Amino acid sequence: MWLRQFHKFFEESINWAVNEKRPAHKIVKSLILLVPVVLLTHINAVVAGAAILNFPNICSLLVVLGIVVTPCLFLLFLLKLILGKSNIRLLVTGLIFAILVCLLEFGIGTLSRFAAYGLPESLRSHLFRNTLEFPIGQIDTIAVDNSGHIYLGTDYNRIQKYDTDGRFLRGWFVNTSGRFNLHTHDDEVHAITARQQRRIIFDSNGTLLEEMPISDYKFLIKTESSKAKGIDGSLYYADNRFWSARVIKKSPDGYESVIIKSPDNLWLFVSPAVPFLLGAILALISGAMLKHKHFENRELVL
């Protein structure tokens, strides 16, 4: 069975490095093993992220099926086992569903590390179009321009633009590997980066206009930017909850309302840690059951 072959190859690869007695050789072998791991992590982040953002309904359905169907397959397997008619295909199907959940959730979780800073612009613009709305996992900064448009800086190193009613308009990446603050000036959007110590200027549609080094970045980066005032005097501020961040609008008369939140079809990917852990637990249970001595000599052709 291909799953057992993969597991055997994985164990042999780990033992190849772990069982090395010479310290220097062990370090070299560990680094060699690390290269494909990092590469596959990058690939999974890009592929899973592109799939989720372009086909959110299908990917959400797959995650729900993985979390709900896999335990049902376990129960059905145990019932058949009690009746003396165990079917190993049920475990394998559950394992595949659980792994798929892990790949999708881990991919969108690591996308913020790779999509903005590690991809060529031509590929990035093709996979992650400006019209795609990313889930809002963490709002780092808010700005409002003179037309009432709202700009959010998210943990994907991305700026997302919304209209006065909170409807998504477009988004674009900021070429920085760290935190940035947003400020608006006339029809321009300024991103102040912490690590590069630069001011990156876009027009209101995300076209890069200018980049320049700045000397007062420490003041600008520490300036309160999780709140912004609108042209009508309304206050916009971030409410970074564990499961889903949102933007609250407080009108001059004190009335508060949620004006921006993640799309409903992306809510399973806003905080991917919980679904990923569920998928990982289900995958570990499936793997442990498949490794049991009762099945170690069984073969399965998929």
C-alpha cells in the first residue's frame, strides 16, 4: 500500500539523520532533510492559499467533510470490527480527509509568510488577484481617506480597501516581511514599514507610486494606527478577536456597529490553528489504527 511505503520512506529518512554518530555529519544530514521540508511548505502555502481564495466554498466544504466525516468513518470501522468485518478502506479514507484538512489549514496559515515576500510579482498577481478578498485574521492598522474609503493592513502583509459601507473593493500586497502602519494623504495610501524603515506610497487603487527611506520611522510605526477617524467624524477601530477580527464603526452620536468582517465562506480559514489541530488529531488516530498489529500485514490497493 502506498501509504505504508510513504511511511517507511519517511522513517528511513529521519533515521538516516538521527542515527548518524558524527555530530558534524548529523548537522549536514539534518540540513539536507530540511531543504525539501521548507520547499514543500512554500508550495503548500501557495497552492492551498490560491485554492482557498479562488474556490472558498469548495474548500470550506472539504474542511467540514474532513472534520465531520472522518470520526463517522472511525465509528463505522469500529462497528464493522466488532462484527468481524473490518474494512481498512474506511480508515484510509478518513486519513486522507484528515490530511486534506491539515494541508488546507496549514497552507492558509503559512501563506502570510510566503505570498507577499517570497513570490515573483508576475506569479503572485496571477494567483492572488487584487479582486480576491483575504480572510481577516488580524488587523494591524486602519486608515480612512477623504472619500471615506477604509484601508486595512492585515497579517498577510496586504492592504485591503473597502467602501464607506464596508464592502470589499480590492487588495494588494506590501513588499515587507514585517509590520507596517497605514496613513492616508489626499488620494494616496502610505505604508510605513518597520524593518526596511521605508515609506511605500500607493494610489488609492494599489498602484505603487514611490518608495523612500525615512528617518522618523520609529515615531510613525509607534503612532496609534488601530483606530482612524472618518470624514464625518466617525471612529473606526479594530476588534481583534481570537476567531475573527472585525472593524467597528462608532458614529458621532455614540452608536456602534460592525462594518467590516471576514466573508462567511472564509470563516473556517480565519483562525486556522483550531481546524488544523482537529485534522492533525484525526490523522494521528487514523495512522495509529493503521499501524496496529492487526493490520500490519494487510494490503490495500487504492
